[in-house]
Amino acid sequence: MTTVRPARLAEETALDLYRKMTEIRLFEKRAYDLFLQNLVKGTSHLGIGQEAVATGVAAARADGDYTFVTYRGHAHVLARGTPMTPVLAELLGRENGLMHGKGGSMHLLDVSRGVLGAYAIVGAQLVIANGAAWSAQYRGSGQVTVCFLGDGATNIGTFHEALNLAAVWGLPVVFICENNQYMEYTLIGAVTAVPRPAADRAPGYGLEPVVVDGNDVEAVYHCALGAITTAREGGGPALIEALTYRHGGHSRADPGRYRPDEEVARWLARDPLPAYRTVLIERGIDERALDAIDERARAAVDQATEEAKAGPVPRAALAGTNVWSDGGSGWRN
């Protein structure tokens, strides 16, 4: 196994990582509050506790790179720079949402920032990500595709098919497994033959078995930056397993009571946000500067909440729009 340890980042970069993690954390908490008010439409899957993965990887990306995410994708879309209001409005099923309220939590999309979809079918995004990577390779654009997956997807056939083809064709794609220890309600170790469901499979496809602390945002950043740079320079694909933990249950309706109390307590003690705050303070950053970031993030979430709630319910006429790439829904051969 390979463990990547971070070097110290410039203060401006470090503060930006803290800001983005804080914004994502507060956004996810607000999304849950709105669910309790029966305002969030459909199901949703929160990533509270996993913010360091989305934030660290996004910081290592270049404009124009592609992103594919799972149904637990709010954090990744926000980390790529999509404003809070259209994301939250989409969760509320409002017309000012990213997809005009037609997609909901599990189908977020922002092509303008290279986010080519969140996928509700486990593992489906891996083979589609290969297609985007092949397109970039064919065009010589220098774009890199980053594809996120959960630990449960490592036991899905498309995981192995995608890794094999990516390696055979030397595609510029980086697969990042967010191993939050549970595939829905089942401990991943109980149904997987190897200790590291992603990294231990990598050598079978000629890839390095890379494991990173997914709760250390700087470790994630450096690990992702190395893999993305290699892919951009023609060095082929990579698979990174980021070890992390979701603080809540699998979805909004799951209290997560199947997890041992001591396990939950152990991971809560490794919460990536307060851990990074402590690191920054120990480096000499004024705690008041971090408090100011927290306050601005709260204000941004409050503003996004009001703007999202003020959005209208989608008009019926929108049902036939944006089905095809030409913006319509007319059948075509």
C-alpha cells in the first residue's frame, strides 16, 4: 500500500480548503434541516464527514477537467464551484434549480464546470467516465476525467470492466473510491475478499495500490494532484482509495443504528473539519480569520436557502425540454 503524506500548503490555498469544507458541511446540514421540514423532494444522500475528499480533489483539478460523481454528490458539485442556490433549489424541486427541479439530489449536473452527472445506479458512472476520458485522449485536449465511486461499487462488474479498459487504452482518468466503510447498510469488509476493496484490486490491472487518509484534506490534495498530473501528461489511469466515514446513515431515511457506537465515536473524533482547523491554528493562522470564514459560510447558506425556497415550482412546459442535447424531446433517429 502507498500512503501519501502532505507537504505544507501556502496559507491562501490552505484557507481556501478550509472555506470550501466549511461551506459544504453547512450546506449538507441545511439540506437535512430542509428535509425535516418536508421541503426536499425525493431521496437524498448526505456526505457529512467526507468533505475532505471532494475538497482536496477539486483543488487539484484544472478548469475543463471532467467530473463524474455518485448519488452522494452534493459536495463534489459544490467543490467544483457550482453556486449553492441552484444546487439547493434542485433538492427542493424548484425551477431555479440546476436542472429546473427535474433531477433532484441524485442527478446533479453542471456541464459548465465539467460535472457530467451524478449517477443513481451504482457503478454506472465508471464506464461513462472512460468514454469522456477517451474523448479527451482522442482530441488531445489535455483534459483529465476524475470519477468518484463508493466502496460498494468495487464489487460491481462495471468497476472491473472500467479499470481494465482504462489500463489497456492508457486513458487519462483517475478513479477515486470514497471508502466510507459501508455499502448502504452492510460493512464492506463483511462481503469483500480483500481488506482494501479498491486498492487491493488495483495491481490486477497494472495500477499502483494507492490508499490515502480521506479525512486529511491536504493528503487528499497531494495524492490527487500527483495522479491527475500523471494522467494529463499521458501516464495513464490511477485508482485512489480514500478512507473516510459518513457521519449519518446511508440516506435521509436511515438512522444508521447498525453501526457500533464505539466505531462511530472513533470516526467522529477524526472529523476532517475540526481536525484541519486545529492544524491551521497550530501553524499560526489567527483563529479569528477562521471564525470569519465560518460566519461568511453560514451567511451564504442562509442566502441560498431563501433564494432556493423563493424559486417557483417547475412549469409543466419544462417536462419536454433538455431531454436531448438539442434541448428538446422530439424523437430522432
